[in-house]
Amino acid sequence: MSRAADDLTEVLAVPGRAVGFDDARWTAMLCAALAERLAGTLAERLAGVALPDTVATWCDNALVQAAQERRSALWEAEMARRALAALGVPVVLLKGTAYAAGGLSAGLGRSIGDLDILVPRDALDAVEAALLAAGWEWVKPDPYDDAYYRRWMHELPPLIHTSRDRMIDVHHTILPLTARPTPDAALMLADSIVLPDGLRMLCAHDRIVHAAAHLFADGDLAGGLRNLWDIHCLIGESGTDGLAARAAMHGLEPAVARAGRLAHALYGTVVPEGWQRLTVVDRLFRRRMLAVDGWGRDVRRGTRLAFYVRSHWLRMPPAMLARHLWTKWRR
């Protein structure tokens, strides 16, 4: 099997390791970077490294694309700020847009897609009305999907702007209401940091907690290498003093500890000694995260399927999951 994903993580951690790669090895690693949405990040990390001309051109293009995504993401955040300003409620940027707006190292070269924001749950109706009035519309008009999001999910049904074709996910907490952990969204909002434009981002520890929750307590690890790189950068900037205690407040200490262990294993992240040794289960997570070949294709289908099933299992109790899957299948 190709070691493209291994090369990608090693070069992100220590860019100089790419020196001496032959054309085939470069091609495989760059394909893996594209598949994992780490092209811009890798290009940023390779700055200053002597590169073959074709790789240097690839990096230049990746940086141009990343800069365009950054501009679009920040502009979309500004549009949301204007739409919601009159409400007087805190609007917290999440994920890539927050990293870019906050000038964090995790934002350097990062691929940024949808705009994710966190608002108080009791303000959801007003936020929804303001966004609809400002030109956003529903992506999922199906009544079952709409009801499912509103009753059980941690966010409104996704919205897309009619003219800019950009999506926004409006969160009121960071995990589905059916999930086992119950993060304290009110605490996250209360301790969020005000940015110069009046928007907010989570405090340093909560940024790590949210990234770990998104990666290990909610999804199927799609995009896992990029999200784990976020965690590596966030820990590098804020450290881990007090992190375990903060994670425990949100019921997410196991996810944060796993994030620390895997970030240390794959990227050399500086973490406490207790987070420096992978468990047997951690090795399964690493296997899933590295499941991409030198053509950027998904591999290890059995592992991927297992984590896909796990993601649904985490989101809801068995009886509810069975009803949900049966309903979706019938429709």
C-alpha cells in the first residue's frame, strides 16, 4: 500500500523530510494532500524548502486557492455579521473561519468551506428570521429532515445564500442533542473572545475541545488529517495547561485526550506525558485517518464503513437510530 498519507503527516510535521523525494513520491503525497484538503497547508509548510520546479508551481497554485477561500470565508462572516447585528446576540465563528479571523496558525493555508457560527439557543428563531430576510434559503426543504434538525441536532438545517452560493451552519451547541456528551454551550458563549469587528471566537481551550469533539465524538473521521492538524496548531499556540479540566467541564475529556495522543503520534505535538502513548483503539483511529492512497483515493473500505456506522451510533440511541435509518431508507 502507498505510504502517501504517512509522508504527508511527516512532512507537515518536519518539512525538510521531503528533500530527496523522487517524482513518484512527490506525486503521491500531493495527491493525498488534495484528497485531505491539506494542499494549502502543505504549501505553507514547504515555504523555504528547496522544491522541484513542478512542485513549487503546485504550491503556488495551492496558496492562491487558499487565499481565495480565506477572502471568501471572511467576507461571508462579514455578511452574516451585518445580517445579525441588529439582534444584539453573540455570534461566535467556528472552525476554519475562526482560525482565519483570529490570525491563528491553524488558519495558514487552510481549506475553508461553509461558514459555521454558534449563537444562543434562545436566539435561534430571531437568527433564522434575520438570515432568511438577508437572502439565505433552506438547503433541505424536506419536512422530515427539517423536523429532525430542529428536534435533535446541534444546528439549524443548513442554509445557502441565494446569490453568493455560500452555506452557513447555525449552531446552538457543538454536538447533537442525542449524543452522549453534553457540552456546556452557555459556558462556551460566555467565555468567547470578541474580535475587532464584533464577531467572536471560542476561547483557546474551547477551540481545542470543539475540534476534538467534531473529530472524535461526532463524525466518521472524514477530513481527519486536516482536523487533527488544526488541533496540533491550536495546542502549539495555547498549550495544554488546564485543558483536561476544561474538557471535563464539557464531558469531552476522552475525546480531547485521544486528540492529544493522535496529534502527538502523527505530528509530534507537544502534549503531557500521559497523552504520548497510543492505545489499541487509538491505532484503529490512526488507521482510518491514514486511509488514502497515492492517487488520493479512499482505501480500507471496511475500516471506513466501521467508522461510518460508529458515527451514527454516537449520534443517537439504537432504537432511535433504527427508526431514523428506516425512515430515510423508505424516503
